[in-house]
Amino acid sequence: MTLTLDNRSQKKESSLTQALREIQQLNSRIAVLEQQHQDYVHQQQNLISAIAEICVSPMQEIEALRILIYRGEGECRRYLRSVLVKRKKAL
């Protein structure tokens, strides 16, 4: 009887230890994801500032934001570079 209770106690403790370890791993992963999200938000804020600085017309700004939303950051940066190149050629 005592041996059976000890085995059950050990299994429960083992399960609890494993659950605690998994919770700690999840908390670590959440922390990493939160940091990645903060980095992403910061990059987007920088990109929106760049859109405001580079685009000279409201239509260019709208196009840049539309590209950012539908095609992503990389395409938006390409568009902004093309706007700068066109502006340099015009000068």
C-alpha cells in the first residue's frame, strides 16, 4: 500500500515538474515573440516616417502605404527607392 502511494506521488510530482518546465518554456517563447513584435512595430514606425519624408505628394504616400499593407515591407522599400531615383533623375 505504501509503495503504491509512493509511486503515485512520484508520478504526480513528475507530471507537475514536467508541466512547470513546459510553462517555463512557453513563457520564454512568449518573451521572444513579444520582443520580435516590438522590433516589428519599431521597423514599421520607421518605415512610415520614411514614407512621410520621401514622398512629395499625397498620392505617393497613399501608394506607398497601400504597397506596405498589401505587399509588405520589402516592396514598400523598393517603391520608396524608386521614388528617390526618379526624384534624383528629375533634378
